[in-house]
Amino acid sequence: MGALRAKIQEAENDRLFNERRDMRRKQIGSGDRSEKIRTYNFPQDRLTDHRINFNAHNLPKIMEGNMEELYNELEARELALFEEGATS
């Protein structure tokens, strides 16, 4: 009976370990260039947000924290997705 209990516990530990490993991998990602969220292109004075294909100019202003234009665009896209989902 003790051996059976140990095997069941080992199987449960393995299952939990695999779940946690998979969850960590999803959160961390692979680090590929394709996973980039934003690109700061100083020679062209441009910020690109790759998630929503948005470009903004005047990098010195953006680097000082003035990102309202980006935040407004992200909020508009999120609202559009929400409304799209509500009508489906």
C-alpha cells in the first residue's frame, strides 16, 4: 500500500512540475526577435509598437515619458476588440 501511495504521489508531483514548467515557458517566451513588443529606432526618430502596428515620432519626448499617443492607440484597439467580441 505504501508503494502505491508513493507512486501516486510521484505521478502527481510530475504532473505539477510539468504544468508549472509549461506555464513558465509561455510567460518567458523564446526571446526571438519576432516576440518584440516595441522598437525604438533612434536614427529615424521613431517608436514602433509591433502588437498593434503603430508608429510614433519624436523619440526624445517619448523617452521622457510622454507616451499618451501610444496609450490612446492601445486603449482604442482594446476597446475595438472588446466591442467586436460583444457583438459576436
